[in-house]
Amino acid sequence: GRLEMIGLPARVVNRFIPATAAGDNSGSGGSTRSSGATTAAAAGEQQERERQQEREREREREVFIDVFAGGTLLTWEQLRSMMAEYGIPLHRSHVRPLDAVRMYERVLANLYGIYKDTDNLPCICMVLELLAEVAEGRHELLHTRLRASSLTEDWGDAARCLQQLE
């Protein structure tokens, strides 16, 4: 099976796609062709059809795991319904695995929210420092970290922020 972290708008879920049963030919993709009769374009079209069929088979087996609701298991329709309750329409194009950098950003963004809610300024500074290493909006993060460092009177970190902003 395969487990993926999926970054949806305003939410992260995991998607699990179980492996196919032994002897299941659903992923074989083998087809018989007469030699020399298949052009490169036809072969490319056939490969694309096979990839599309595999995606459809995966969708039939997939299960979504809402880690922020105690590990609740959801079908695609249940996930769409849950997101609709938040006012967020969900489309298949939203269901893409996060790469390692995006996972790191989402985890750090969640930690930032937790520490901000508890006014834990030293931890906010730490998370912003880590986030600044990978975030696209690095300049804005450094300004936020500079303010947090100043509030905690961490002048060493404030100086590092100023150096990085130059």
C-alpha cells in the first residue's frame, strides 16, 4: 500500500491506497500488439490510457484519514462533504501528495498557530526560523521573527534576522 500526506485548502489529510490483492491483474497493463504496427503516438496514447485506468482503480480503493479528528476514516464523498461544511469546495485536482518541503511547511505552520495561540514567543521564534529556511515568503517571515525576537528580548536572534534581511 501507499500512504501520502495531502495538503487540501485549509486542511491536511492522509490518503491510503491499499496494495492490490495477489493475483489481481488490475495493474498489469500488458497488451498484445502486432510487431511493427504500433506507432510511437499510439504507444504513448496506450500508456496514457493505462495510467488513467490505474488512477481510477486507485480511487476505488483509497481511504482518507483525518488526523485532526482522531484518525477518522473517510471516503472521497465523505471528505468532500466535510470540506463543504467548512465552505470549501473540494475537487480531485486538490488531491495531490505533498513533497517533503511542503509537508515540512504545513507542520511548521500548524506549530506556529499552536504557539501563537499560547503566546509562546520563544517557540514562535524557533518555528519562524525553521520556516524561513524553506518558505517562499522568506522576507515576510524574517520580519515576523524579528518582531517576536524583539518582544522576547532575544537580541542575538534579532541581530541574525537583521543580517539576513540585508
